[in-house]
Amino acid sequence: YREPMLDSNLAMDAEKLRFIDDIGRRGEGLILDIVQGNRISVFSLQDRFSIHDILYMDEQDISSQVSYFYYFGVLTLAEKTILEYCFEVPNLVIRGLYVERIRKFLSDAIVQNEGLEQARKLLLHGDLQPLIQLVEQKILPVFKNREYRWMNEFSLKVMFLCFLFWDSVFVIDSEPELGRGYADLLLMVRPDKRESELRDILIEFKYLGLNQLGLSGEAVRGMSDEELKAHAEVKKVLAEAKAQLARYEAALLAKHSHIRLRKYVVVGIG
């Protein structure tokens, strides 16, 4: 096994992603969709790119950006129907490039380093709380009020995935099928790292809007973690998530008898 799974010869592809990211919020939205595992569908493929096309790509429809990614190998054709082309990430190595781009537009270099350090505490010692605090204090404030209207558990997962994508020691699987369900995020220790003290990690993400809680944003900000956990809706969601994790764990153990699992639930509120 290669220690770093990403070959340095792919650096050119990283620049392609940076270019799309730099054309504005539309590019960021496309990259975010891809990292979340969503298939990207377009009605047609653009088969050539003039200088004008590249310079003004932000003014064109999404098929231009998707075609650009496809021809340079950072998206692959998953399915072609009568009406559209459906694309997805070709493999975990390329997914790592997308994750790196999102991490860069969510945080500056100092926060990135801090986030990776907090992630290390989880991976080595099982302590998730420092990473939760970093997301609360340094990542969530990046978003504008209007953007919170589109917040959901997938958005929450991507924030954590940005710092947990350590493919040098883990195989990262988003939405794996387990026990007739789909787990949110699974980090399995790579076969060549099995002799280490690392544990496999399974995280379930939940999101509760303020309307579901019947509380205002101001009220939530004034509550402690313990008060929030005692709220009836939060308790209900936590119980459901723990039951899901138990099913996923049983399914994993049936497939991999060697697994040593740490399980977590992360609930985003408001």
C-alpha cells in the first residue's frame, strides 16, 4: 500500500478544482455537492473549451463545469440515461482532492491546522469534543444567515469530513450500506495499519431545525449542552441514532470480525 494514496502527479488535477472553486459560489456549490456523494446530472456534455469559455465559465450553465471536470478525470460517468448524463467521483483519492478544496474555503491555514490537530485527538484517543468545539466556534460562523436555510445533516457531515479525511491510515466511506440502512460516515483502519492501536470509527449525524425544537436561536444559544440534551426532541433523535448505530455495528461485525469500533452521534441544532 502507498503511504500517501494521492500521487503527487495528480497535483495538476488539484489545480483544476482550485480553478472551478475560484469562479465563485457556484463552483463551491458544485464541489460541495460532489463531496456529499450526490450524483451530478447534466443534459449535455460540452466537447470543447475556448479561452472565452474558460475565462467566463461562471456565466455558463453547470454542464460547462461538469464537462471540464469529466475530461480532466476528476469526475467519471456513472450512468447515461435517455435524457441526461450522471457523474460521480471516480475514487477515494480524487474525493480527497475535493475535500481539501472545501477545507480551504471553510477555513484559513491556522484553523485548518487546528482542525487537523483536533481530528488527531479523535483518531488516536477517541475524544470528539475538541473537534465539535472547533466546528462550532471557527467553521459555523463562516456561513451567512441566509445559508443556514439550506443547512442539514449532510452539510454537518462535510464539515467534519474535511478534517477526518486521513486516507493514509483509514478507508473513508460515506453512506455505506449496512444492516438495510446507510451509515453516515465510517472510517475503517487500512489493512496495512491494523497492527496499530487505531480504532475504527462510525459517526451518525443528525440535524434539528429551530422549528422542530420550538425554540428561537437566541434561546438555543443561551442553553448548555446538558440542557439541550435534555430537550424531548433531542433525546428522541439521540435514541434513534443510537439504535441505528447498534444495527450498523452488528452488520459490520458480521462482515469484519476484526473490527474495533468507536461510535458517535453528532446532533446539529438550529
